[in-house]
Amino acid sequence: MTTGISLVRENAASMAPPRSLWVPFPLGRPLGVANDPDFQHRVIAAALELFNSNHGPVLEDFPDDAPIQQTESALACPVTFIKSATTATSWQDRLGRELNTLKPWHDLGKRRRNGRTLTGVSNSSIDEIIQRLAEYLDTATLPSAELAWFKHATEDAKTYYLEALTAQPDEQDPDNLHKIFWTQTLLADALIMLAEQLSSTIGLEQFARILVPRRALDMRANFSAAD
Amino acid sequence: MVRLADLPDYEREHLLAKNMPPLGPAAWVASEKPLAELRIALVTTAGLHFRNDPAFKFADATFRPISNHENADDLIMSHSSVNFDRSGFAEDVNLVYPIDRFKELESQGVIGSLANVHYSFMGAGLMPEDYQHSASQLAGMLKKDRVDAVFLTPV
């Protein structure tokens, strides 16, 4: 028998699994709050409680939202991104410089997390990833021959940046975090440029959609409009 | 919050497109044991695996084993979707895969025991029926591990 968590109530209602607890938390956070064992235990207890139901399918709603996180986190960004001020001309140079500003912060964050990092899915170092991404842009070529590596490498690079931006142990609002990444970093510019090139290549349109979230394009549009 | 009314139109439509009819036949099994006697396995669709395991492909119906005895902090994620935030998982593996919480429940006697092996799928890019073979295979392995109940977490 099964019980479990659902993040999208409508999906659970349509498929009707035997027991499901809908939680009003953001995608990516099914237990609600990081490093909050008490809150996580409340969510688990509510889902386990469904084993006491005599009839199914049963879909219950968790009653509480996750506690609201600090909104001033954007001000705690440890890095000043200077993409518009740089005089370097190649992507290799520009992305390399940006990576160097992040390295101390990534190291700090990794130490804070007791050595834990989510990077490494591509089996390439961050230096190699940035170098190869820049190479594609500098030579106006596409990674058509290594799409699997490319996808994992872009996720590794994004993860590296987000882990650096969260080097300090304060609560980070994920929306602020992603807004900083997608509107202020050269890596975001690079990924969007590559995604645009891939999306206009026959057979690679779908692949382009798993590089950059649509929400990121909205963030950049809103950021430009407010600039 | 994943309340559809709070999301932009394109995200709402994307998520609603995942509504599917029940697979059927109805699979209701009433609990025959108290919670304190249940042996429980965790199954997630978050695309988790250990660093040396093969990463998930863009659309991939296979699953990865996660030993109950290995350090879950060594898990990484190769989910193909870009539509959710991973920074919380970077902070705390339990936010997605609540293994430490379940170990606490086991030591407190709230649940009976934990399976020797838990599992991760990568939920993206495929229809529910595409997972049928893997799900059947997994069910057999759970039976062999004497698992009474599965706790499912999405991402």
C-alpha cells in the first residue's frame, strides 16, 4: 500500500492514487521547509495518518503554508556581478572572470554544508564546463553531438552558481535567488543565447525548452522593463 | 505556492496538462497492521542517485536504488525539468527525500522499520503507462524486502 505527497492538487485529483496529501508548497520542496525537522515531521505525520482511512482513494489537504521566508535576501547576495562593465570580448574571458568571483563563495558554501554539493552530474569540473560552454558561443557552434553532457553540464553550472549565492546560512527566498541568477549573471545570458540558437534548429526545439525555464524569460523581461 | 490560481497562465496550463485519468483498476489496500509495525520504503520521483550511478536521461523510466545505509548527503539530482527550484534540496536532502525524518520515526518506534533499499525515479517527459515495467519490477523488489508500505514524494 502507498501514501504520499502531492504538490499539484489537480493532478492527484485526476489520477486518484489510493492516499495522497496535497501540500501548498513550491515545486521542489515537497516537505515544505529545509532544515526544519519539526515542520517536516508534521507533513510526514499527516501523510501517514492517511493509513487510518477505511476507504479510498483519499486526498487530504495539508492545512498550513510553509513559513514565509525573508524577502530581503536579495540584498545578501555575496557577489557583485559586473557583466556590463567588463571590457573582455570573448565569452571565454568573460565567463572565466565571473566564475573566478564565485569560487571563494562556492568553497565557503560547500564547507558550510559539510562538503556537500549537488554539482558533478556531468562528471566535468566547473572550469571545464564553463570553458566548453564559452567555446560554443565563441565559435558559434552548437552542442548537437553531446546533448546529454550539455544538459547535465548546464545544470551543474547553474547549481554551482546557486550554491555560491547561498554561501551564507540565511534563509534564501528561491524567487530572489533565481531572479539574481537569471537577470544579473553572464552565465544566464550565455544559456539563453544557446537556448535561442538551439530552439531555431530543426529537431532541437524541445531540447531548448529544458535549458531555460519560461519563468526566467519573464524575470528578464520584467527586469529590463524596470531598468 | 503551487496553487494554480497563483501561477502564470503558461505554468498553469503546463501543470494541468499532466492531469491523467486513473490508471485502474482501483488499487485500494486497507492497512492491516498498526503504523508501529509497518516496514516502509521511500520512493521519490526527484531524479536522485549517488554520484557514481548513471544520471537519468531526458526521459527515463528506470529507477535508481538508494541504500538505507549509505549517506543520503551524497545524493545528487539529475532531473531533466527546469521548472522547480533545487536550492532547498542543496540545503537539506530531507526537503525532497525525508530519510533522516523516517530514521527518527524508526528509532522512536513510530514506524516498524525501514526498507533496506529505497528508490528514485525521474518524473518527467513520459506518460504514466511508460513506467509500468519499472513499477512492476520495483514492486517485486519491495516484496522481497518485506516492505508493507511505500511513502511517495514528488519534486
